[in-house]
Amino acid sequence: MTKRPKRPRDPAQLAKLMIDIASGEVEDREPTPEERGKDPAAAALGRKGGAARAARMSSSERRAAAKKAAKSRWYRQKEPAT
């Protein structure tokens, strides 16, 4: 996913950015899936993927998946920085 740049803290730079957005020189929105070269149908399926997966899992399967994810997050956090 592409993220738009952060707003500048300097008031002069912020004013210039606002003028650029108003004049159309700079886009102030995220590109659509079509603009990014993605199939809109595939993007729609991807958005509902997690909810659809959770809906067909039993509560014990969801619990096991959540434990596995939490263990993975904590393991990554404990690894020494190199």
C-alpha cells in the first residue's frame, strides 16, 4: 500500500503544499486499485479475506490462530537487535 507523505511542520511549507493541492499539482488522495495496476475484483476479495476466514473457523480454531500470531509477535520482539 502506498502512503502519502506526512504534512510538513513548517507553516510556509504547509501553505505551499495546500496551494499545490488546490491547484492540482499534487494529488491528495490514495490511488485507486486500477491506478496501481491491480484488478478491482481481486482487491475486493482481499479486503474481505480476513473476515471470511474468521467466519468459517470454529472458535477453537480462531483461538489457536490468535495464540500462534501472538507467540510470533512476542518472539520477534524478544530477538536481539543486530
